[in-house]
Amino acid sequence: KYYMKFDDYKEYLSPALAKATDLIVEKGQGCYITTVDGERYLDFVQGIAVNALGHCYPPVVEAIKEQCGKLIDGSFNVMNFPTTLMLAKKLAAVTPGRLNSVFFSNGGAESTDGAIKLARAYTGRTGIIAFKGSFHGRTMGAVSVTGSNSKYRKYCEPMMGGVYFTPYPSRDLCPDRYNEEQRGAFCLKELENTLKYLAAPETVAAVLMEPIQGEGGYVVPAKSFVKGVHDICTKYGILLIFDEIQSGYGRTGKMFAGENFDIIPDIMTIGKAIAGGLPMSAVVSTPEIMEEWHAGMHGTTFGGNPVCAAAGCEVLRQFEALHILEHVREAGAYLQNRLMELKEKYPIIYDVRGLGLMLACEFS
């Protein structure tokens, strides 16, 4: 069949989406995928952190099937769906603080755009401060606040205005030989300098950050740095947005990575693992902040889809039933210890870092 030849895809699909392999996969189960030729592979990618429970986890599949037999879509801006309300209530039970108001969308970049719009609507300000090394997506809004690789921004100028970048406390972005606390202090000073020399605080709507940088290298900052960013935002009336699209949903052993730092943001974006492999994301904030996002100021065709919501409800049920967070902490500690043993044995391993199962092994 024509679809079994990888070269045939080039005629019909844009090359903009780069392919890491030429595999043509038709089945997935747990941690394995199977190609149209019957070859079986261990899948370390899992949809880029989407399938937290593995491919086609049976209870999630059954929830999807059941909802598909009732209603697939009907436009959430026209009517309401029981599964979507149920998912919002379940999310409110696991999100920190009073982050209980949810706007559902379809992908991580879309939720980034939404969070920026919400911050600007609430504060009446336009400036956004983001971090070098960050990745927030590739829509025009999201790529404007992404600083992990210049190729994502190539030929996209002019981008969304009012964006300022400051360094994140990774080794690559700080002076040599600085330890964790020194890197944090250096980057806090740079953030203050940004507000002093480039972006007047009264014009800045939000600081957008990954509590643990993903594409930037799985960088875990010092608690003092995250607290310092929070304190600076509080001082100037700036909203703090946590991008938990990759770091959230249990990857660090906490439901959301920010909980490791005892900091609650004003706005949070979530996605990837939220719906067991179906496209879904969300902007989450407090009712007071969400109230300033008046009717018609934002919208979506597929956001809040009842099938995605049914899958999302089942994902959260399975997280609780299977004690996923406890498992991540135990398995993460085991993996990190074994990686540290390899680091001691092989000098080529430069660093091992991370929290839970959000771990990096860096080679020199």
C-alpha cells in the first residue's frame, strides 16, 4: 500500500515538521509501538511526554469509546458538556492554591498564547518577560517568548512586541564555575536589571517561566531563584505564569513542578499528558483574574471537547488509583541513583540532574 512507503509522505506532507525516523507506526500499547511491517520498538518519546500512562491505556481507551458513542463534539461556546465540567472540577482539586478557573484549548502553544492574553487583559499592561533557554511553542505568540533556539525564530520577524528575555540559571547562561545558588542570584540580578534598564515595571504584565526548563536542558533552579522571581513579581504587581506543559502532570513526583518550590503562580498552562494522548491543553488561573477575560476576548472551536475531557477525567482517576506520583518519586530516585553510578564510572558523563522522572544525563 502507498502509505507503507516513507518517501510517499513527502509528496503530501509539509517538510516543516521534521521527522526523527522513517518508521510508519500503526499500533501502540504501553511503552511499545509497532510498525506497519510488524516491527516492535520501545518508545522512549511517548508523544513527547503525552502518554504518561503509556499508549492506549485500556481504561482511557474505554472512556474515549464510551463518550464517542454519545457525543464527539458540539462546540463548547454554544453548549455545555458533562465531561468537560467534571474535568475542570477534577483539575481544581489537584491544582495548587486557588487556581480553580480553567480555559480549555488544544495544544501547548495555544495555551501559551491564551496565558499571555489573559495576563495583558487583567493587568492592562503589555510587557512580557521570558527566559533564555525557554520553550513555549511555535505559534507566533508562543515563539515570540521562546528562547531555546534561534532556528525557531528564523524568518519570523517581526514578532509579537513587548517581549524581553533574561537568563535562566543554567550553566550555559551564567558565568563559569558558578554554583547553583550563585547562578540563581546572578539571574535574579539580571531580571532586576531588565526591569531597570529595558522594561519599566509598570508596563510589564507577566513573567513567564518554566519552573523546570524542559528543552533548555532539564534545568532545576535553586528554590531561592524561584522564590526570588515570585517576590519580584509581587513587588511590582507583575503576574507570574508557570508553563507546566512539559513539567506538570507528575513528571517531577509532584502533580505540578512548581510545587517543588512551594510557589503558587498567578496563571498556569498545562497540556501534553492531560488527555491520555488526545489534543488538549488549558490555561488555569484564579476566578478573580479570569473574570477580567470578558466574554468574546478569547475563544476556541475544539477546546473543551467532550471526548478529550472524558479521557482527561480517566487520566486523573488512574493517577489516583495507580498512585502515579508515588511511583514517579520511587522510580525517579532509583533511576537518578543508577545514573549517578554511571557518572562516577564514566568521565564522559558530565552531569546528572532533575526531579522525579524528569531527568537529564549530559555528556561532555
